[in-house]
Amino acid sequence: MSEEDFQHAELRNIFNACKDLYNVNKPIDIVTVTSKLDPAYAPIIALSCEVAPTITNYDYYIEIVSNTAKRIR
């Protein structure tokens, strides 16, 4: 999965913030992700946290995002 898999710049920026946190072994949550971005991102991040599926099936969700991105390109 890469930033190119996201259509909207805001989502690409959130993805990159999460990836940066992951790469330095920091927790990825609403507080840490928001701290890496402009405060204007807070509502988008909060909504994402509310509607995000659990981590249990993360590999399947990554596959869905990747396949959707391929169809769009």
C-alpha cells in the first residue's frame, strides 16, 4: 500500500503521517497523527477513527484499498 492508493490529498497526508509514526515505532492514534499534521485535519482523523474497522482484518482491508486504487488508475 502506498500514498498513490488514495485519491484525496488529505488522505494521502494522513497515510504518510501514519507511516512516519510507524517507521519510528510511535503509536498511531488520533493524538499522534493529529500532532504530525495541521490542526485542520483533526475532524477527518476523528471521523476515520470512528468508522475504521478493527485491526483484526487489516490485511483484507489493505487489499480492498489497493484493488480499488488499481481500478481507478
